[in-house]
Amino acid sequence: MSDKQLNTYEENLNDNFLIEAGAGTGKTYSIQVLYLRKLLSGVPVDKILVVTFTNLATSELRSRLRTILQNAVAIADGKEASLSEKDLKQLEPLKESIKANIANLRNALRDFDQAPISTIHGFCSRMLRENAFESNQLYGAKLKPNTNDIIRKATVEFWRSQVYLADDKRLKCLAISELSTGKLIPVLKKILSKREELKEIDGNEQERLENIQEQLEDEINSCLEEIKNFDTNQLKDLEDALRANVWCSPAILEKNKELIDTLPDLFYKSMKAKINGKTVLDEATDFVKIKYIPQAKNHAHLQRMFEIHNAMHKAVADYKENLLKLAAKDVKKEIEEAKAREGFITYDDMIFMLKSGLEDPIAGPQLLEAIKKQYACAFVDEFQDTDPAQYEIFRKIFRGDGEHNLYLIGDPKQSIYKFRNADIISYLNAAGSGVAKKSLDTNYRSSAEYIAAMNDYFKRDMFNVSAIEEGNIEFKKIETPKDSEVFRWHPEGEKNCAFPLLSAYGDNVSNVHERLAHEIKHLVEVAKPNYTKGGVEKPISYDDIAILISKNYEARGIASELKALGIPYVFKGETNVFSTDEARYLSCLLDALEDVGNQAKAALLLATPFFNFTAAQLKCILENYLQDFQAKLKELSDAWTDKSFLRMFRLFVESPLNAFFSISDEDKVLFAGVDTNETAAVRFAMTSGDLTRTAAVINQLGDVLHHMAIEERLGQSGLSEFLKRQVKKNAPKNNFAYGQNDDDDDETDDDDYKDLYELRLPSENDAVKILTIHKSKGLEFKVVFVPEFKAPSKNLDKHIGGVFHGPDGSRNLFLNELADEIESCYQESLEEHARLLYVAITRAKFLCRFISSPEFTKKTSSKKTNQAEETEQGKTPVMITQGDFFDLGADEKVVLPESDDAPEGYELHAKSTAGIEPRKGWLTTSFSYLHSAGKKQDMAIPAIEDNVAGSKDLDQLETESDEQEDAKQPDPIFQFPAGAKTGTCWHEIMEKLDFQIEPEEIRSFCESLLDRYSMLKPEDTREAKLDAFVDVIKNILNKQLSGGFALNEVTKDKRLAELNFTYELNNGFKTELFKDELEKFLNSIGGELPENWNRDYDAKNHWNMTGSIDLLFQGPNDKYYIIDWKSNRLDNDPSSFDEAGMLAEMNNHFYHLQYLIYMVAFLQFYRYLNPGTTLEDAYATFGGVYYVFMRGVNEDNSNGFYSPKQLPDFTLVENLCENIGLKQESK
């Protein structure tokens, strides 16, 4: 196999070759020249196949190929003056050939629209269509992007079939497997996308798998029973051996005595139960290995315990694997039946149908011959992203007959799409199959200094693929062109940048983002480096900078810091134009036009920001001008029918308000602040404050919908349904106001119009770009920052359902978590991680900086970042915003629509609904404004001006001042000051704290956050204050609560922190409606109403209720609890935190009302996640509330934890939900 530098102008095009083109080496430039040379040789333009992987890349490549063809014709016509110096230089070596073969070029340019330049899926689709008989294609089949909806429904049905009729034996096994529909769906998506590997599962008979399941259930239950009945006394002699051993310290003795006493119980309770911060099996194994207890090593009963545990552990792993196989067979069968029933195929089907057709022993030769007749050669761009099936198609068609040519172009160091089934082994197999291997080694992108830095960094042996012996991917030294751009750190040119690649460290994730923003601002506004090319100097601007992230959620924290410093930015992530507010509300327009006589739909449209009316104005319009408005809608509908969608759309967005209705004189006072000459786009922009952005989004939506109406031949009904479907699909993830969306994280979703849908904003040209590393591939930036480049996770969930390679390069499904191949899976992840690093670094022309926190320098780290947790949990003022839902009783979280007429995700501004974003001028109240008898209605605040002020707890707004502190301050915990700063700091600590943190890690965790808020000053009290606070945290985690558990038993996936809610009060807030029942409840628990407490907020003023629940969690008993963290001081006296003292504090601040408001919010949240659930059923799931007065929590008693003795009576709860809750009918 040859491996030489590609000579683009002289290579023998009758050979097949693979071009290895490193980043920035002019790959597309070379493809242009090679393509032109094929045309010059007489090959017709319609016989040269060019394929790549995305519609965007296809469009760009088509444009570049057309351009070189046009330039060549211009040279032949003597119009060289019209070409740039770069274009002339590119074509100079071919000048004579161009003039001699001008007829070929003119024909090619004339017929260029027929040139087969497409994605791989497009090529396969065309071959199936044109050769339907030979390929056995389903006649008239519709194209469906994926089968995610079918997988979801079929998985739910499979799980129901497992659970509903299960006996106790099976239920125990399903429970210990920790599987659910939520976990099965993403794994099955991965498994079912791997057609060839799936044959391994297909070979298993259903009956055989069911028999295996029953056998494993017997084995697991047998192990559980033996562990349950184990007699701890049989280990008594080990305790005696411990005591007799002179090397055994009291601490070790106590630790292992506890282990001996609890081992069987822990084994039985959970396969993953923890003791001393380790798993049961790890801790017990350590115990056996203790050098001074040799008796343990040969202890028959202890060894039997380990044998049972190991046997059960293996049986559970096998059980989960078998269950996955059963589910995959079941779901695959449903998919095949749906395809036959509904007559559709997917993108992946096109690949495998063509491959199968070519392999068919009868029809295959005929299909192969038909395709060979169509094409003389093929260029396959980005070849490293192919999967085995795709490569096999091109290999079979274009290699081996001496008449066709195959040119593969790629870079194995940029193979980063394994999650889309891209297979680096396919590339290496092609490179080792006798094809001539060529390379491009000169980097035309970067500066000489940066190229030198890359050569130095990548010279290490870091790109090898361990799965096969031939897996060596060599990094060749990158050459520098003579005219590379020059980058100078100082404008005067005294110094070049000495360290183009630099890693810096921050204290925590939030600080990393802050530091990143300051570095960018300093670079542009202080350091002011410049670059020179062709004698022209230009300064680095914000437009020259890109921030490359690993996951989209990271953009939120970064954007926040950039915004704080006034740095313009744009997020070029997976942001889709259909995820915007404009798209959601435009859906109302299409819905109304589809049925112009429907008053409800017309009213919904009027309530959108396109008209931006207040509640009073909207009420007036609906009562007096609705018919005029519907007449205008009829005109718009007719314009769409008679002309086009675009004609109607322009009329709508450009028409002033007075074109929809004329306001009478008697109503003009109400509309005094409304400019009736303003258009719908302008009115919408008033809600966002950014007219330029709103106009750009609205215009893009118009273009996209017009395109779809033409391309897909969609009428009013079809286009309306299309828009609703896209809005639902792209609804913001995990946002309760918009409902759940299962598809937005589907990495394999290959929508044919994805590039068209990507949001385009006008500010992109003068702003820092934020995008994922995957998204950046193929792009270049002068300066690149990479924050938090994390090592891949060892989490089994990331690998189950994936593929690993055997020593022979074979692809195998990874389904068993105990299989030795987990190391192979992780090793392949690390190898792709190195390639991802290469892609990130090679995007830069001059400078690349990695900014990380120390915890992410550990290669084995699999922890989520603090910022990731904050981003997932969210703090947007919607009904409830959170990240990973814990199990609230339903596997599929569905939001009940407020109205049958409301489109998906619609936020009704003039009517109460979950998730409402309070509008400007509307009034907002909260517990903080309701609790005090001295407060009056005028204390309420406009919702937008102060955001959610008042939603925080009173201890964050404490009235106690530092002047009231005890001068002696005998206890260090009371030396922390009173006020909002302490409350905010302690809340953040409890929000981010892992309740199962190892005890020795608590101190460092707390210290970093306390220092961030300067809470440990002065230095002479630092250690005492830190010790006191750490003791408080340990006591909080270890305290046995009234629910029968401790917080250290609550895992992260069962916690939702800082849950914000805002909803409109249906009946205002009138204490008289529930005051008597409230007082009765308070009396029963020792509470009391504040004197003269009364509130009367009239509903006509449109009041919103807002608040923030510190923590909602699900206890080990499956009940749901609320926690409120309090930093109150209670006279700086630890004895004041007993039950009587805490009750007095609860009464003093009327915290019981806060508790009831939070309880109402939870019950509504639960019912929205579980459609059809009655209020009474939801109430039965609630365990209670804990007010944790943190300063008073100690080790000895229950001080510091306040929980009412009983839940409020259901009658009171029902009354509260009716009067201060979100209206919802019981089902």
C-alpha cells in the first residue's frame, strides 16, 4: 500500500485511491481539481457521483464544484481578468487542457443541475426509486425520519406486559434490575439502529429467551432468600478475632463490627447499598483482605455470603441482558408491522435496502449492473464517517472491475460520530485493502507558530485504534505554506504569542465560565492582538472567537457570563427555528386560518404576542371586535388559497393593527398606549425587546414554511399540522410549561431538512460563536476556547446498547454490564475522545485555550459538573422547571393541555395556565408578600420588572441585622452573619451537595463554596467556623427523620432542587375562603394565625402566585417530601432550636402558610405529570415537609428539624387547591 503526498494535478485518475486529508489541508480544493480533471477527460457530468454526509455540506460542495467549472469556462473564453488571483493559481496547471476540452466543460456547465451530488441517503433513495423492481422496494413508500415514536410506544407496551401480570418473583427481579421504560427507550434506540449486529438477537427464539428469564428469576429469588435468612451469629467468631488482634485499632474494630452486623441485611436490601462510602461488595472484600484477620480469608460462612452475592450479581446482569433482548425483539417486530401497515421506510432503511438488494443472489447482479451503467466514478467525502454498510455499497459498485473508480476522502483523526454508527474500522479496512493511499500534509489554515505547536502536541502516539492490529493512525508532521498568516500578540509586533496552546484552571465550574468570559474580554479589549496577511493588519474581534463545548447544556452558563460582561454572542448549537416563541405562536395563526369561523382559535391568536394586548384590552376585543377580526382572517385565508402561503404570511406580519379592527372612540381610552400603526412583528418584538432578532426569526419561519409548502405540497391543513409537529418536537427540554420532548436528545435523528431549520440570527457576524465540537467540524476560527473538556464517562448506561470491536474488527453489541468487554467499550470511547480533541484544536488559526477546573483533569472523572446540575435543574420561572425527573409515578411524563384548542406549548396570556411567563404590568404575589398582617396589597410587585422577587424564603430576606448579634458569640456556627448573603450561600451548598458524599470529602466541598462567599473571614475564626459548619452538614445528612430514613439515603436522581413556580390565581387571594379551616389545622399542630391577618387580592387584577421550593425529593418509602433550608439564628442560642423554639419561629414568620403554598404547587405538579390522577391520589403520595434550621442541627437530638405532627386535612388541601391553586378538574 503506497502512502504518498497527493499530486492533485498529476495523479492517475484510473486508479482507486484514498486521500487522507488532515484538518486545514485543502481537501475541498483538491476535490474541485480532481472533479474538473474527470470532466476534462471526457466523463459526462451526470456520471460522476459525489456524496457527503449532510445537506449543508452537499450544498457547499455543489456550489464549489459549479464555481470551478464556471472559472474554467471563463479562462477558455479569455475572461481571466474576472477571476481572483487564487482562482487563477488553482487553474493555471490545467490551462492548456481546459482550452483543448472546452466543449466538454460547456456541456458539463449546461447540464450541471443534473450532476449527482447528494448525501449518501439521497444517493440510496435515488437508486431505490430508479431501480424499484430490482431492489424490491415497497411501492409508494413514504419516508419517515426515524421510528422513535414507535419505539417509545412499543417499549411502554412491552414493559406493561412484563409488569401487569407479573407474580411476586418477577416483580422482585424487575425491581432489582432498576430498569424502567425511561431507561429502556434510549438503549433500545441504540440497539435497533445497529441492523447487522441486531441479527445476533434475532437468532434467539422467543420461547428460549422467556425460559431463560424464568430460570434467572428463580436463581435471583433463591439468592435473595438465602441472604435474608443468613444468621449473623455465624460471623461472631470474626468479631472475637478482631478483638484478639493486637494490630486492630478501636476505629477498625468498630467499623468492621458494624459491617459484620449489617452485612446480610445490606446485601438483601440493595445490590448497590453503601457503607462507609463504598459498595457492600467493595467494603466486604476490603474486610477479607485485612492482613491482621487471616481468619476472614477462610471463613466458610463469610465466603458463602460472597459467593451468593457474586452469583446474584451475575444473575441480575444476565437478567437485564435477556430482558433487553426480549424488548428488542418485541419492539423490532412492532416497527416492522408498522412499516407494512403504514407504508413507510426510514433513512436507515434506504441504506440497508440498497445493500441487501446488491447482495441478493437473484436480483443483485441486475441491480449492480444498472447502477454501474449510471456512473463512471464516485467521490466519497468525509469517508471516516461511514458505517460498514455504506462502505460495502460503494466498494461493491465502484471497485474491482477496472472500469469504475472510487476516490475516498477523509481523515481518521476526525472520526467522531460513533454515536451515529460511524466506524473507524471501516476506514482502516479500506486503507488496508490494496487501495493507493495519498495524503495532504500542508495546513493552509493556521499560522506558522500554531502549526509548530500542533506538531509538538500531536507527535505523541495518541490516535491508535486498539481493537485491531492494523489500528495505527499516524500523525504526520504538518507543513506550513510560505504565505501563512502572521499572528502577533502585541500590535507593535515585538513579540509573537509564545504559548498558542494553553490550559488554565479555575476553582469550580461557575468560576471557569466566569474566567472564560474575562479572558475573552481581556483578549479583545486589552491585549488586542492582531494578524497580518498580504501586508494588511487586522485586530482580533469578538467575531473571530469561538467557544467549543461538549454538550449543548454547557452554553447556558457560558452565555450568562458573556452577557454579564457585555460580550456579544450567538449559540450555534442544535437551536432550531421551531424552538422559538415566534414558531409556537405562529402555530396559532395557521390553526386559526384553517378554521376561520372558530371563535376559540381566533381568541387564542389574539392572546399571542403578535398583538400584545393587556388582559383588559383583550377582553374588549373579544366582546366588541371579534367578528371584524375573523373577517380579516378570512381575507388572509383567501390570499393563501388564491396566491401562496408566502403572500398570506407577508400580509399578516406587515399589516398594522388598524387593518384587523377599528377601535371605536369610546374604547380609545383603553387603547391609549397602543400604536395601531404598528405591525404584528413590531408588537411581538415589544415582548422580547429585540426587534432585529424577532424580525429575523419571523422572516426565516416564513421562508422555511413556504419552502415546505412547495417541496412537500402542503396545503393549509398539512402545513398547520407540520408546524405543530415541529414545535412539539423542538419544545425546550424538560420545561414543564411546554411538556416533555423525547426526541430532542436523539443524536441519531437525521432529519433531511435539519440544516434548513437551524436558527439563523443577524448578530452572528459580530459575535462570539458558541457551538459544540461536533458542530464545529469543517469550520475554522481565528481563536478557539474550549472550557471543561471532559474525559468520557465510565458510566455503564453510556455503553449498554453500544458496539465494541473484536480483535478481528468485528462489531458486537454490548449488553451485559459484567462482561469483560466493558474495558473495550471504554477504551474505544477514550480513543474517540482523542480524536475529538484533535478536531477542537484544529479549528483554530492562531490560538486555542483550554480552561478547566481541577476536577476535570482527572481522566477517570465521571461526575456531572455543578453547572450541568444547575442547568438541568433550571431556574426559569415556569410552573416547575427541573432536570432529571425522578419517578413521580408515570414513565411517560405528559402535560395536560389547558384547552383542546391550544397548540402544543402554548402559553395563554389572558387565562391561568401552568408555566405562564408573567407579562409586563401583571401583578405577582408570593408567600413573602402574604405572610405578614402588616403588609398591604400595594406590596405586590409587577412581575417582569422585579422578575421573581419575593419567591425566595424569608431567611434570605432576614430582618435580623448584624447589630443584633450576641457580642460573645459562644458557638462558631452563630459567627456566620445574618442576612441574605449567608442564606444564599448555604442554599447553594445544599443544592449542590451530593447527599451520599464520602464524609472525608465534605470539608473541601463546603470550604470552596464558603470561601467563594467570603464566609470564613476573619482568619482567626476560620477553622472553628468551618469545623462547625461541616459538623452541621454531617448531622443533617445522618439525622434519622420522622419518615424513617436519613437524607444520606436519598440519591441525586430522587432530588429536585430550587424548583420555581409561577401560575395565575384563579380567584385572586381571599383569606376568608379558607381561613377557618387553616386556623383549625394550625391549632392541631400548635401553630397560630398572625393577628389580624387578612388578604384580599381581587381576581380582576390578574394575580400570579410565584415561589421557589428549596428541595423536593422522593424518600426511600416512595413518599414525596419538601425541605426548606433556614439560616435563622433564634437568639444565637443552640437550646432555642428545640421543638418549642422552632414552632415559635414558624409562627413568628408564618412559615406554615409557606408550607401549604408549596404543598399545593407540588400536588399540581404531580397531577400534571400523571394525567388522570385525582387530587386525593396525589395527596396520598405526599409525605410531609421538613424545615431545617441549620444552625441548630446537632448529633444528639432532633433539634433543627421541624416537621408538623400531621398533614393538613384533605378538606383544607382541597379548599386551598380550589382557591389558591391552578384550576384543574379531577378525573
